[in-house]
Amino acid sequence: MPVLPPGSHRRASLVPVTFVLLASLLLGACGTGEPVTKPTEPTKSKSSKPTKKATTKADELDDLFADSDSDGIPDRVQQEMGEDPAGDKCASQVCKAEEKARATNMAKIVRGTSTMIILDSSGSMVSKTKDGTTRMAAAKKAIRNYVDNAPQSTERLGLMVFGHEGSNQRSDRRMSCRGIDTLESVGSLTKDNVGGTLNQFEPTGWTPLGASIRAATKGFASERNRVNKIVVVSDGIDECGGNPQAEARKLRRSGFNVEIDVVGIGVKGGGNPTGKQLGGVAHATGGTYTPVSDTAGLESYFNGRLGDWVATAQLSECVAKQFMDYASCQAVRWQKAKSRLDAEVKRLRSAGKDTEADQLQRQMNQTANYYLKTLTSRGLGAAKNFTPNSAEVKQIMSYLEKTENGRAVLKANNVPCSAD
């Protein structure tokens, strides 16, 4: 029998013991004596009467669902705790790298990321951009480049399309407004099939943006506890009687915690009706609205997403080496945040806003589940596998180095090009 080196038995037993202690802290923070296996629906009081106002119009919960770093703690609460909502306090603390932590979203790899791309294929997408290509051609190119280089071990991708049926004639409006298809479900869009998938449609019809966001809910049915994102690429306002902002707000509060980014191609800022609606969709979920005018603008948005992955990898290696310190720090943060959120729920119920209180409670259940299930061995494995030396990250960097915009993205994330 081999002889263990001095102290090795202690090291071997330390990790499972530490995980047990961390789980105990998380359970205490969750206020329950049993692990949360899945988010539970809150019990509604007898006086609870769901109203349209609670989910379809802007209300005080909007800023309690804005979460820049996807760690489950709202930006407003992080600010109350003296934190930068866009940074990872625990990564900064354990790695002594505040600047890198500010640009890092560790939750994307610890939780895993699921992204549904929704592409507008209405008739106006045949319009030319300022560089001479059609809006549709520019969008397809940018999406394909992103899918070809995204880290598929960490990010599950899907593709929906609308406006690709019928025509933009009034006689075809009903048909076109019903034409919403999930061509690839979340997790099935890959570099192997993205080209063929994008070739299946061309711009022709109307714009059922609101109905498309509502339909996207089904795509996240198995994605709870992940960082969930929708990226809408569109050039127009809803033309089918939908309410995109209301649908976005409902989706955000549905328990899937979906954030929506909107890229408005050929759309000016938020001052015009189209920009106002598209920007409103993003704002309702804590996402971003990016107006672009050409292929370069679209690629800049998607390159920025690739750059975020590189920035995350820069810090992931350090976090993996000190993961128990990192996870313990996050557990303590959640305990502090939960006390503030409990007070918010109590205040809402006292004001007779039971529907809003239920929505916030459901969000808290989701967050508790995240901290319990992913800030342990699964999260450690994810952090170890996603570093600057991993093949996927090297591929992203190689791709970004090929264009001026990509090199600018790397520079913004303090990543030197190989030629430097």
C-alpha cells in the first residue's frame, strides 16, 4: 500500500468538509433547513389579485430585477451594500485584481449561460446599410461569426426568427404576424449548423416583436438557474398589435430571469418611436439597447460579447485556485442581500402589492438555488476549465485579433494581442 505524504490525508479531507460548511452557510442564508432543488412558486395570500400593472407597466420592481453581473443580487441592493454592481467583489477580494473583476462576470461560467438570438426577418430588413449591404446580410454575418467563436461548452445558443412568412402586404399581415419559428432551440445552435440555419429564410413580412418575446419563454423551460439572455436584432417597431415591453417584463419576472439585449439596426437613438420601443424592451429586463447603422456596428456588439468571455477567463484561473474563499465570500454576500430583499418583500405586502411581492420572492428562490447548487464543486470545475489557456478562449482571441474592432475589444479588456 502506498504511503501518503505527510499532511495529505488532511488536505484530502479538507475540501469535502469545507463544502459541507459552505452548504450550511448557504442554507442558513436561504432561511430553510433543506436544499432548494428547484425554485418554488410563492404562496399567494387570499388578498392577492394579479393586475396588469404589476407585470406590464414600469413599476418599482424594475430596478430590483436589474442585475448587471447576473449574480442574483439586484444592482440597487449591491449599491446599498457599497458594491459596484458591474463588478465581482469576491473575485476582486480573493484575487486582488479590482480592475479585472470590474469587467468580469464569473456567474456566466459558474452558472452557465443560455442565449436565444431572435432575428427580425420582416420586409424592411432588405434595406441597405450605409456600407451597401442589406440589414439582413449584415445581421446574418455577425450572428454566424459569433456562433462560430462562442464558447459552446459554456454558452448554449438558440435561434428564433419572425417576419419570414407571407409578405409585407396588408393581405398577408395575419399570416406574417403568426410566423414565429424556433429554428434551433437553446443548446442546439452550433458552428456546424448555423450557416444552414441562417440560409433557411429571407426578409419578407411584418414585425411581431411582442409575440416573439412571449414565444421565447418556452425556450428557457429547462434553463433555470443559468444566466439567461435574449439578443434581439431588429430594425422596426411591433406591427402586430403586441406590447414588447410588457412581454419583456413578464418574461424577466417569470422565474427564468431572462435579460434582453436589443440591437437596433438602422434605428437611431431612443428618441423616435422605434428606438423608444426597442430601448424599452431592453430597459424592462436590465439589458442593453445598442443602435447600429451597418455591419461594423453589428460586429462591434457581438465582438463585445466575445470580449466579455475573454475578460472572464482572465480572472477565472485565479478564482479556481481560491474557489472556496470565493464561494464563501459569495455566500456571506447573499446572506446580507437576502435580509434586504426580505425587507422589500415585507414592505410590498404591507402596501397590498402581493403580486409584486410574489415576483420578488420567486426571484429570491432562484438566487438561493444558484448559490446552493453552483458555488460548490460544479462551479469549481467550470472555473478550472475556462481559463486563458483553454482552447475555446484561445480561439476567441485568435478571431478578435484579425480585425481592428476585435483588437480594440481585446485592448479594452487589457488583453495583449499575440503580436504585441
